[in-house]
Amino acid sequence: GTQPGQSMRWPLTEGRVETIGREPSASIRVPWDDRISRRHASLSLQDHALEIHRAPQARHPIYYDGLPV
């Protein structure tokens, strides 16, 4: 986000799945960003590589290097 407190770093634990979204049950909450769905994606660290999976109900894409993927 553009306001103070609207950015974060989140340590990921190998093999643990985290969810990102605006809903209270998301492990990584981003309530200030209306382009992130209530349940937007899952993140996990597998074999030292980041895996990101967009939730089926997510309305907006996930961008990497400025491009939707």
C-alpha cells in the first residue's frame, strides 16, 4: 500500500502453506488493498522455491515483473 503500515515482510517456513487475502482468517492479511480478494492466493516454500497458487475465487490476477501470470 501507499500508507505507513501498508507493507510487510512475512517469513515463510519450508513446507507450510500460508494464505493471503483480506478476510480475517487469512494468515497474511492485506485489508487495505481492494485488488486482493478475500482469499486471494496460497504461498509456500518448497525445496527452497516459492510456490504461489491463485485461489479459484480470486477476481484479479497475480503479477510478476509487471505481467499477469
